[in-house]
Amino acid sequence: MNKLAALVQEIPYDDLLKLRKDIMAGNMLRLIEERIATFENPNRVCPTCGREVHPNEALTLYFGPKGLRQRASFDGEDCLKHFLENDTPH
């Protein structure tokens, strides 16, 4: 936490306001969760076609009620569209 505290001390006022807004909107938590996921599960699989999805190239959908959010990563727009329209793998 000392690195983070030192970093916050260096951030200009305007950027602190933007950072606070992102934290309150949940954007920072999402970014942190995505980064943690790359360490914990670097090999994602498209739920529609089963192909491996690289985290930097994935189309990621977050769904579910707050607190129980789930994530699905797709390898292309066609798979994402199919998932949204059918809600079942093909």
C-alpha cells in the first residue's frame, strides 16, 4: 500500500477528481478485476465457439446484478451477437 500512497501524493488535483469519479462509478474496480484475471486465468475461452480468447483482444460482456456480476469474453462480434440472441452456446 505504500507504493499506492506515494503515487496518490504525486497526482495533480484535477486528476484526483477524475480518479475519484472513476472509483465512485466502479470503473477502477472493473479495471483492477480485469488485470487480476489476466494473472489468475490468462487462457479465456469463448463461451459461444470454445476458441481461446486473448485478454487484450476479447470483447468482454459484464452481466448480472450488482455484487454477482459475471464476465464472458468473446473472440469476435459474431459470437457475442449469437450469445446475446440465443443465450446458449452453438
